[in-house]
Amino acid sequence: MRSSGIGGQAVIEGVMMRNKDVYAVAVRKPDQEIEVAVDTYQSFTEKHKAFNIPFIRGIFNFVDSLRLGMKILTFSASFYEEEEEKEKDEKEKKKESVIMGITMCVSVILAVGIFMVLPLFLASLFRSFIGSRALMGLIEGLIRLAIFIGYVLLISLMKDIRRVFMYHGAEHKCINCVEHGLELNVENVRKSSKRHKRCGTSFLLFVVIVSIVFSMVIQTDVVWLRVVLRILLIPVIAGISYEILKLAGSSENWLINLISKPGLWLQGLTTREPDDDMIEVAIRSVEEVFDWKKYEEENFGRTYS
């Protein structure tokens, strides 16, 4: 498989595809028409070359993903609002934008608390009869992993989330179709894999795994210092996890493939088989930002009339 460099994200009834600084969001509207919006987004690493240093760039790429993700989710959701919602004046829209920003900050704080700090306190329940610090760190990490997988399983029960996971599958299938040298059409996309090594799900799992290693190595008996260290290490963990993901997406080395396996297995929960309508949406999004015919001609020697 040859990396195309394109990536994407599933949204409400649609798919976003990004190629360098250009991205497209294709959404299946309630009237079944496909609406496509194309725009540019300059990341932190493109604005400031100092942020593009290995193990640093992962932090800023993660922030970029959150910012762009909120923007495209808002766009896709706008087609499913009530009519009066669409008629809001500019002042109300700005107010909603501020509220959304606050919500995003609160969500990040809650995520840090639930996935990074809570496992630390739950693991401390075992401290009275476990003397090994490394083992305590491992227990903390396994609790974090259980919380993460439990969260994914819980949200997958929601009908709307299941449809987003189907669009997530369509996104992966399109990228896999192109990167395996197949013509980008519904039939070929349908038979392509819904798992991909560059997926954000794999990134989050790498974050959990790397955090387990740090939890086993960096230990202290002072409770408040353990909490502070967990929080301060988040950017470091994210940076390392991003480099692993980046390497996995561009290498077919047997060891890298082995490391990628857990993330691909977890994608069995976050991706589902899409229907043909969803595949059509994903294809539209790809074609707006990526010349797949040129890519396949250069990498596979295929030509299309």
C-alpha cells in the first residue's frame, strides 16, 4: 500500500477529506442531494515551521484536528436544524460560536479528568497490597484502557453515532481503494477495507499505550505530584503517539504492522460497513481535494480516459 497523504473525518451524514491545506466536506442533505463545501485550513505546523519538529508537531496537529473537527461538525449539523435555527441573525451565531468554544474547552478538561486522572485514583485502591510501582503504573494504564474501550462501546449503542461510524467506514474504504491502485467507484470502494493504519482511533490507542509506559516508569508517592505529572505529560505522550502513527502510515515493516494491529482491531468498533449512498458521499469528498487518477498513474501505472 502506498500512502496518498490524504486523511479524513466522518461527520453527521457526511465525510470530510483533507489534502494538505485544502479540505472538502460532503454531506447528504435531508432531500438526498449531496452538498459539498471546499475550503482551506492552514495548520499551526504550516504557519510556524518551529512547530513542525518531530515529537512537537503531534501536539499541534492534535489541536488542529480538534479545531477543524468542530468547524466541519457544525457545518454538517446545520442541514439538520429546524428552519428557525437557520434564520438566526449574525449576533446569535457569534454567541453560539463562543458557547461552542467554551464547550470544547470543558470537553477537553473532562476528557483529561476521566481518561488521565480518574484511572490514577482508581489504581490507588490497590496501593495498600501492591508494593511494585511499575505494577501500579501498569494497573493504572489498564484501567485507562478499559475506560477508553468502554466509552467507545457505550457511544456505539447510539443510533446517530452508529451512522457516523458507517461514514467513518466509507472514509477509510475510499482511501484504501485509492492507495491500493483501484479505480475510485462505488463497487471498488465497497470491497476495500474499512480499517486504516492512519486512523484517529489508532492514534488514541497509541496515546493510551504510551501513557501506560510513562505510568510504569514515572512514579512518585506524592498524590498531587502524580496528578500534575499525568497532566504535564499529555503533550509529550501525544507527540510520541503521533510519530508512531505517522510511521505506521508510511511503512510496511513487519514490526510496524504488528504495532498497528491493536489499533486496527479497535477500529472494528469505530467503523461500520457503509451503504452505497454513504460511499457516494465519501467519493465526492475525495474528488474535490485529490487527483486520484494522477496519483494512480504515477504510483501504479494506471491510466484513465
